[in-house]
Amino acid sequence: MTKFLLTVHILAAILAVGPVAVAASMFPPTARRALAAPGDAQALASVRLLYRICRVYAAVGVAVPVLGFATASNMHILGDTWLIVSIVLTTLAAGALIALVLPRQDAILTGLDTAAAEARTAPAGAPEVRRTVQLAMYTGVFNLLWAAVTVLMVLRPGSTTGG
């Protein structure tokens, strides 16, 4: 049962967190391109798609810690320090996504939708571009937290497996 849970946990992490990390990273530069060309329907559609990927896969990503807890419980390692640190980092990553990344993506997308509805032809100003830069920073924090969790999961300090 442990091998099954671990396999499903790893697959869920790859298939759920991976797309969020990639789409969230692509969002700021894609939004900047859309801001620079307010009439470009394709650019706006790309931003909408990236936002949808982030929202949907973030919801699916809830399975990752659920399966992780099930796996750790089955392995009797819930009290291991490396796992507790991983849980804290995972919580911080989820918090960054929910509180910092997704709301800013939504705000930028709303601004793009408004600009498109007004058929604005002037390129975006500095405040809109600054918001994408700030979003890129928060996305980087989210991705770094997940990278740290991944390293802990692979190295498992104190593990007797020699990994």
C-alpha cells in the first residue's frame, strides 16, 4: 500500500503542481505582452488560459498533501523533522498561491478585460507593468518553496535508504 500511495502522491505532484508552476511563471510575461497590445485578442486569450490552468490545477493540487499525509502515515514518519519542514513549506507555498499569485493574476486579467472592452489603443502604463513584475516575484517565491519541498522529499535527511 505504501508504494501505491507514494506513486500516486508523486504523480499528483507532477501532474498538479507542475502545470501551476509553469503557467504561473508564464503569466507575467504573457500579461505584459497583452498589456502592450490591448487590441490583441490572442494575447488576451493566452492570459485567460494561463489563469484558468493555475486555478484548476491549484484545486487539483489539494490531492498532493492529502496523499502525502496518507503516505507518511503509512510509513510512520509523520514526526520526522524533514517531513514537518516539508509540510510547513507546502503550507507556505499554498498560501502564496492562494493569497499572492491567484488574486494578482485575477486583477491583471480584469484590467486587461476592461482595456479590451474599452478598445484602448494606447499601450499600458507603468502601474500595470509594475503589477506584473510584482506578480513574477510572488510566483518565484511560490516556485522556490516547491523546489525546496522537492529537494526535501528526494534527500529525506536522516533517511535510512541512503537517498
